[in-house]
Amino acid sequence: MIGAVYSTSNNLVVNNGGGSNVSMTTHPSPYDVAFSGQVRFNGTTQLLETYNGWAWMPIIPQTTSIGLSTEAESLLEWAKKKREEDLALERLAKSNVTLAGLIHEKKDLEDKIKMVQILLKEEVQLGTS
């Protein structure tokens, strides 16, 4: 039986259903001596129970859901949409020389922008040293 599920990521959301829905019972054991971890079916309550060392506790199933945070889901949807747009553009560029040229020019401009960003970062670091 899983006692708890936790997330170490901001992008995973864990919801444990039911909260504290385990109630304590102290029905006498059908055995002379009960031991921790022992399991039994209680005919009075019609529940499966486990002995925790001092009392019988019903084993009540709980639901746990694990999913992505709203932001992570939103980012994934954006990435899927962007990927589809890029693939559609690539397919179109295969049959259109003008579009293929523009995409190539765009790539060159993006590379130049990255180069200027790198140079500006280095300039700022040198200026503050």
C-alpha cells in the first residue's frame, strides 16, 4: 500500500484524494496475539483491516493523481503548436524556392543576433571587472 506520493518538481502536481479518511477501530483480533502488519477481514464492518501495533485500522483505498502543472501543460501545448508550424513551413519550403531563401535569410539573421548578444554580454562582463 502506498502511504504518500510527493513531487520534487514544480511541473508535477500530486493530489491525494480522500484526505484523512482512515478511522481507528479496536475490534478484537480473531487471533490470540496480533502483530504489526497483520491483515484481516472484519466481518462486522465488511472491511479489510491491518494491525498497526496497537489497533486495527481499515484499509480504505485512496486515489492519487499525478499530472503536470498548468504552466507546464501550457508550455507543452505551445511547443507542440510551434513544432507543427515549423514542420509545415519546412514542407512548404521544399516546394517553394522563394520561401526556402527567406527561411535561410531568417536563420542567418538569428545567428547574427545571437553573435551580437554574446559580444554584448562579454562587453558588460569586461566593463564590470
